[in-house]
Amino acid sequence: MANSERGHHLSSDKVPKDPEQDLLGYKHFAKHLSESIWKMAPPEGFVIAIYGPWGSGKSTMLSFLEYYIKQMPESEQPIIVHFNPWWFSGHEDLTIRFFGQMQAVLSKGEWIKEYKVLKNKLADLAELVAKTPIPDPTIQAAAYIGGNIVSRILLNQENIIDLKSSISKELEEKQRKILVIIDDIDRLTAEEIKQLFRVIKAVADFPNIIYLLAFDKDIVIKSLDGIQGKTGEAYLEKIVQLPFELPLPSKITLCKILHYNLEEILAGTPEDLLDDRYRSNMYLRYICDFIDTPRDIIRLTNTLKVTYPSVKGEVNSVDFISIETLRVFCPLAYDIIRRNPQEFTGVGVDILDASHVKDDEAFHNSWINEMQKDIDKTKLLIRNIFPRLDTVWGGGFYGGFDRGSTWRKERRICIQGFFPTYFHLTLPEGIISHTEMKAILALSEDSRAFTSKLQELADQKRSDGTSKVSEFLWRFADYTTEDDIPQDKIPQILNALFNVGDVLLTSEMGDISRINSQLDRIIRQLLLRLDESRRFDILKGSISNGCAISTIFYEIYIIGRQHGKYDAEKNVIDSSAIISLEHLNVLENIALEKIRKAAKNKSLLKAPTLLLLLYIWQNLSDENEVNCWVKDVISSDEGLVMFLESALFIWYSRDIMGAILGRSYQDPTGVHKPRIYHYRLDPKSLEPYLDLSQIIDRVKGILLSEGLTEYQKIALKQFIDEYEMRKNGRDPDNPMDRATWKSE
């Protein structure tokens, strides 16, 4: 890039210090203000404020001002003290930090001897101010009377007055001005802004000290509102003696800077994807509408520096910049577009005929009306990258497919085949990024913290009804190496999984088998990194201390099948098992005691995989023990309902034919389809534990009673339906015979 172009480049990496780098037209203002400060001799201190919106270039202007001050004769330059309260936000009392910064400057070089006494007095003043309570003006004075607070305040205030008088005398004698520059005030919290201005108010009358503050006036006024019963603006006027409104750069200047920043990003883009006319039109008329401050340019270009390289040559550069503009400045519109390609793409008359226009209008007007601002500029930008929307919001029609051929060559976003590429770096809803995965796995050092995080993920629901924990477990299997999880962290992770596993299963009631498989995969991959003895020790400890009985028994079941148990093939090779048969027997005995305890206190009825638990229990003991427990549970109507409710099996699909054919349905557009829930409660699965003929009439009677939950009604009805099907010779396992489909 030529030097002339580089001169127009705006970067967030550092604030320019040389006025020759001025892109925003601030250097003349900075020069005049520096001369005023140089000539000023404030007898009682002076406070100047530069007002400008956040991101308008206040830091750049302050940098130029300092440059001009340093061009003055050295003996006449004020001592410059930089104080950026945002650096200390949330850490310590800003009062101490403020005076500490002044002390630090006065302790350097030529100032160290001359200001030694003053530096120490400032330290004393900082301590007194920080320790003196400031009564809340909204609380009546009587509320403070009677305690020792008043006497402490009065005593400290007397000391503060004496100390301030002594400091003022010293500053008067020195005669050299001190310029305190305070930037980024508008980044502080409301309470921190109040605290900072209390400090400034307390010391603003020191002679020969000039305070130069830079902030967004609206933000600060809102934060100061109500102090001492005044409006924020009135309080500010009491402190600031000389306010300036930062002269904002013109729209033309901002657009010019944006143009040169974008040209740098687009370097290397194929010429056929750089239509100068289209680019110029979009830059000047629509994209620049979203640029109000230099910070806006930095936000957009920083985003494009990350997102554009991965799609360079695959997308139309102007359309990509346009869609990224929406991502940065109007995320609601961006998200609607990303999730609904079928509502935005398309070019021909067959798509944009009159019969579709009414439906299109209803959809697009519904979401655009939810926007709080920038509606008009958003609509204009979208209309120009999606011609279909020109019909909805502009009344025009694009005839035939001749334009479509051109747009396909240009790889425009309105062409359905190219649309997904524009969102290449966008994580779909509920997807967990690599950074988030690493952050979550870092919690594995603490089993409790990791357990808590898994529960939190289970509570986070996506729009399709699934929880975020399902995505996490699927990704977790890719992070079980030594680089991600050291061996000494494996016990903590297994402790967490065997404690919280049942909560995770419950969060995905329509997909329990998948969650079980994911948990087993993670456990297996972690344990296979260890020798057999260490695997057994960890499993024994985790299962002994764990409370997730379904997760525990599923792992027992899987390991048992590796040894030919539980109806598995008898010729399984022992070497494929994760632990030895001898060690499995030990774990089975531990699990057996757990299920007996859960059966006794009836918590077993709340287990998400009750029928599997009963099956394994029966294999580990004898059928009489299990049957006696079931008989006792169902002896009451309440117990029978709870038993059938726990035995109800649920799964879901997104289309009926997908469920019938056993397909996993994937919507190619990424749009969530309604879930279709499928319920099963096959009486045949209950036959090993009870006599069905003795309970069917009871179940029918209970179904007619009051006080049942909706889920309980589903369980009872499903049991009756499938009982009648088998009685009449029909097979509930035949998908074509299933009668209970429920959409949500």
C-alpha cells in the first residue's frame, strides 16, 4: 500500500502521538488548548472537560495536546500526571490510586527532591480522604446522630482542612503548573464515576493544578444524578469551569478513513469479486450510515480482519462487508438473516410472485418492528444485498433469472448456494467454542466447580428444547488427551460425572441413550490412558462416592457386556474390557448396595432409567428381591402412578418419517423444526416384575381420577394403549402401529 494510503489508516493498536498523523481534524483544537494551558496561571486550580461520545477520538486529541505541550520551553512545561481510572476499576479505592499516581510522578527525576515534602503530604491526604465516610445525602442527618461516625468525620475533616492548607501553600510556592489528565472516565461504573468526581471536587481548588478530563457527558451526567440532591448536570457544572465539546469529524472524513481501512483488508481479493461501482455505492450510501465515530470504524475493521481472510475469494467482498456491518452494529438483523436463509435468498419471478409477497411482508415486518433503532438504515442495507427484500419494502420486482446468473458469478449472498459461506465463522446456537471448552475444562481441578458448571449447562436450554450440556459432552470426547486433561485431573472429572450424570440425563429426557453413550465414551477415553489397576481404583472411588445411580449402573452394564454379561455375546475378548472381571465384581457389589439403598428410600423411582436399573438389579441378585420391591411400590395407587411414570420411555424426532425410518433428521437450512415426541411404555417390558392383568383395571380407573399431572396422564394412557394393542395382536414395536405422537 502506498504511503499516502497508509496515512489514512485508523488502528486500535495504539493512539497516534504525532499531529501529522491526524485523520480526524483534531490537531488545531489540541494546539490552541495546549497554548491556553501554557499561559494559564490558576490561583485556585482549574478543571477543564472535553466532552465527546464514547469512541469519538478523545484519547487521540489528548495525545496531540501532550505533543504540543512538550514542544514548549522545558522550564515552562507543566508537570503532566496521567491518571486513567479505568485501569484500577474494581480493584481499589480510586482516591488512593489518584493520589498515588501524583506521588509517583513527583518521585521521578528532577522532581524527586523538589517535591519530596509535598509527595508525603499527598500520601497523608489520600489516607484521610479514603478513610472519611461520605454520608449519603438521601439519608436523613438524624440517622447519623448518636454514633461515633459523626465524631470521626469531623475529626478527619479538621485534619483534611489543615493538610490541604499546607499542600496549597507548597504548590503556591513552587509556581510550576501540574496538569492532571484523566481519560476513560466513561468506562467506569456509575459508583466509580461518583467516587472519582468526589475526589476531584475535594482537591479541585489546589493552586497551580489544572485538571483535564475527557468523557462522554451523557454517561457521566446520568451517573452523577442525585448527588447532594442535584441533577447530574448541575453537579457537573459545579466542578467543571471550562467545558469543550469535541469537534467531531465529518461523515465524509469518516467514510474516507473507512474506505482506506477496507482497502487494506481486501488486498489480494480476486478482481472479479471487486465491482468498483457496486462497492462505491454500498460504501458511501449504506455501510457508512452505521459509522458515527472513529471507534465504529475500528470495531468493523477489527472484525473483518478476523472473518474475511477465511472466505476471501469465496464470497462477494462487498456483500460480506455489508453482512459483517450488520453483525457488528445490528446483531438482531444479522441473526434473523443467518437463521432464515429461505426468507432472504432468491431472485426470480417464480419466487417473488404476488402470492408470496404477503407472507414475506408479514415475516419481515414482524422482526424489523422489534428493533429499537437504526430501522431505516438497516432496511436500506438489507434491500441492497437481498433483492427479494426490495419487493417487500420497496415494491420493485426482479424479472427472470438473467440477474441470477450474474449474481452467481459474483458469489452474491442472495444466491442460496453461497449464503452459508458468509456465516462460515458463526457458531450455531448452543455451539460451544474452543475457548469456552478450555475454560470449562479448567474447572476440572475442582470436582465441585466442575459439577456445578455441568448443572449450569444442563439448565441452559436452546430454542429446540435441548440443553447445552448435550453439545458439551459431544465436544468433551475430543478433549480427553493429556494436553487438555492431565492424568491427575481424571479422578475429579469422574467424581463429577458420577455425581451429576443423572441430572444431565434428566435434562435430555428425549435423548437419554445418547447422553449415556456420550458419558461412557468420555469415561472410557479418560480411563484408557491409565493402567488397569489405576482405572479400577478411580472407578471404585467415583462409584462409591457417586449419587447418580443411573449413570453408575449404565457404566456397570457396559463393562459387564464387555465381559459377556447382560445378554451380550459370550465370546467377547477379555482384553477389550476396561477392567478385569474380578474388579467388575467388586464394582457390581458396590452398585448393588447403592440400588438397595435407593429402593428402600424410594429415590429409585426418580431414576431416569428405571427399567434398565431393574434389569441389572435382577441380574446382580435374584428376581424375587426386585419383584418384592415392585409389588410393595405399586400396592398403593400413588406408587403405581409413580412407577409407570418412571417407566415411561421418551424420544423425539423432527419429522415422523425420520422417526419411522430411523433417520437422524437434519434441517439443511438450520431452521429449528418442531420436536415430535414419541412415548413408549410397553407392558412386555414390565412382565418380569409384575402381573399385568392385576393392574390394568386399576390403571384405567386411576386415569379417570383427579389430580394427575399431564405427564402422569400420558404415562397411564400409553400403558393402556400398548396393553390393548398387544391384547389385540398388534405390535407396539411396529412403527406403523404407533398411535401416540405429540408435537411441541
